[in-house]
Amino acid sequence: MMVSTATRGITWEEYLNLPLTHYEIIDGEMKELPTPLFKHQRIVMRLGRYLDALAEEERNGLVIPAPYDIVIQRTPLRTRQPDLLFIRWERAQQIPDLPNQPRLEIAPDLVIEVLSPSDTASDWIEKLRDYHRIGVQEVWAVDPQSASVEVLRWAEESWRSLGVFTGEQPIVSELMGTVKLTPNNLFV
């Protein structure tokens, strides 16, 4: 059962009863996310498989794919569903019964967003603000149209680019180190 948001926003209590699906809630208003393209999903799968294997090998964290809510704030309710998120193992262990949690109410360490043609610059800026607000340390903007990956790291007052990686350049991350996966492998 979907809750009408025509006259008022969704409350925290209503949100807790919503089915888990592919949407974000922005200031109480449900925003259904478009169905991703095949290309988008292939990129998410490649990144997810690689980063999950890396996290398992190094035993340093957990990689979670969308749809999985990150709560930005409860009032007015605001949630995000990045394509992938990474949370360091020591932080994940502090969340009681994490495998059975329907949402994350702490900041992941890394968020990965595969950009879609429908994403606008203002949407992207708003997402970055939300991720900063809760304390996300690093964001990867994966752009299928330019076949590039930009790694952004939060620095004192703003996001700082660690680089835009294309072709055979290995992706460099302060959280994950130098990733052996290159954009050429990612955008096949």
C-alpha cells in the first residue's frame, strides 16, 4: 500500500511500514527511481563483484547493492539509495544484527552512484549534500556516457576530486587504495 504524499509528507512511522522497493524519500515526498538500463546494471554488477571480492580478501568491510535505504534524516524524512555502498568492517560490527536491518541509519564510508541520463546537475549536488550531511567520506561518480569514474573525497569544506579516471587508468581511492579495475574493464 503506497501512502499519498499529495497534501503532506511521509512520516517516519509510515515509512517503517512501506514495502522495501526502489525509491528515495526527499523531505517526506516519495520519489520513485527510474528502472535502470541494462548497461547501468552491468556496471553496478561489475563494480559490486570486484569490490565485494576485494573487501572479502582484505577483510576490511561490506559492499551492499541497491535497493537499500540510507536514512539521511527522520524529520522531514529523507532517504537515499546509492547503487553500491561500502561500510568498513569495524563500523559494521557496531550495528546490532546488521544482516537483518532493513535500512542503514549511519553513514556508509563509501557511496557509489552510477549516473543515469535522467540525473540532473541539481539532483547530483543535492545527493552530495545529503551524503556530506551524514558523514560519507568518499563518493564515486561513475559516468557511462563519458566512460569515466570520478572519485570525490570530503575535505574540510567541500568535496575534493581525487581524479577522473578513464581508459586503462586504475581507479585511485583513499578508502580502497588503488583499484586494479579500470574504466575500460568496467564499461565493456
